[in-house]
Amino acid sequence: MTEIWNAYDLNRNQLPHLLVRGEKIPEGQFHLCVNVLVRHQDGDILFMRRSANKSLYPGYYEFGAGGSVLAGEDSQTAALRELKEETGLVPDSIRLLEQVCSVNDQCHFDYYEVVVSGDKSQVRYQEGETDAHVWLPLKEVPDFVENHPCFNNQKKILNSLLD
């Protein structure tokens, strides 16, 4: 299924047309993505490993879940959808951590934190998206992200949690 996105300008104003995943985004336009940091009620952070079959960044670890916001969707709804699709988890709470614009990626990123409870072994994988996971105490996160392939923008978010 082809993903359709809303188009935005640099200042996050929605434009009157749509973008299609896989097609070149016109210069000066952006799409919206979400990243969801998952924290268990005991404080551990969830890292999911991207499938080896992914065309971009195979084998990279990322916190929780993430993806593009679909046309007509708001970012919080997309964050909850991506979390459910990619991990099977339903959070007890959700909060917006930060909003960042990456001009190079032509993307506005909304970073959320969710808190989940229950059995940690209930994490499931989305076929073709993820193939492994690990729960880590916050104190082990710096060593993990130093020694495993992780996204720099997510490292910055994690570092802000450690300060």
C-alpha cells in the first residue's frame, strides 16, 4: 500500500497538496515523522532492531517505534499507531518530548515518550520492519548506543534524558 503524507513548509504549516512515499519531495517541502521512546514502568528503555531486509539502515537499533505520519493523521495518533504496529504495545501514557526539523531529510520529527506496564516479553515484531529487541536500564543506555548502530538524532534525545 502506498503511503500518502501531508506536505509541510519549513515552519510546519500544512500545504494544500499531498506527498507520496518514494517520490521526490519538492525542495522547501517536508513531511512529518514520529519517533516513540518506550519506557517500561520500571524505568527500562526499549530498543528495537531494524530488520536486515530494510533498505535504509538495516540492523540499526532505535528506541521503541517510529515512522511517517499519514495524510489526515496528527502526530500523536501516528505515534500510537506506529507503536502498536511495530511492537504490539499499548501505552499507559504518552507525552511529546521534542519537535525537530531536519532540512537534509526534508522531515519534521516529533519525539514522544510513552510509558508501558505489564510483561516485557509481550513485545512483538512487525514483519520486514523489526527482528529483535532489548530492554535496558537507563544506566546501560550510553554504553549500548556507543557500541551498537543507532541514530544520532535519537542519541541526542537519550542524552537529554540522562542529564
